[in-house]
Amino acid sequence: MTMHKIVNGQRVDLTQAEVEAFEAASETAPSPRRVGTPREFLALFTATEWGNFHTLRQSSSEMDLWLSKAVSGDFSLDHPDVSVGLSALVSAGVITTAREVEILSTDFDTVENTE
């Protein structure tokens, strides 16, 4: 299979060295860890965000249920409920859209272990 790149709007074949470099990078690049522990999930939020979230939980049974589910076992950032819950936190003003994106792009291997 020939691999290509775009140069000045033109499709150009990759050199053998470029193909080998691409394949080596693809093989060695670790994939991010998208599943974390409840403690790692909670560590994604700042103290201010956590305080605002706690206040929201007192008035929203849906958010209380969402957090209860989130911390009941391993937490997958790819689960559809995560996007729904984080979007609700954005709508409620608990986190910003930028923080939502940051949280969703987390590699749990980079989250500081607080145990």
C-alpha cells in the first residue's frame, strides 16, 4: 500500500524513510488511558469546580445520580453519559467549555495520584 501526503495542494507519495518513520511512530506511540478510578476522575476537577458541583448536586437529583454513577467504579471518558454530564455542568456554569474539552481529553496516566 502506497502512503501519500499533500504538498502544495498536490498528492505526493511518501518516501520509504517517511513511511518507516510513520510506522515506527504508530507502533511506539502509547494510546492514552481513557478509563480511570473514581479518585482519578475526582482529581480532574478544581476545588472551585468541586464546590460549585456540590452545590448543584443539592438542587439537582440528575446531577447527584450522575456523580454517584461516575464514582461507583472505573470511569470511562468514552462512555456517552460522561459527555452528557459534562455538558450539563457547562450549562449550569460549573465548568467552562474549555474545561469540558480538557477533561474529555485526559490521559489518566498523567493524572496525579493523590493516594
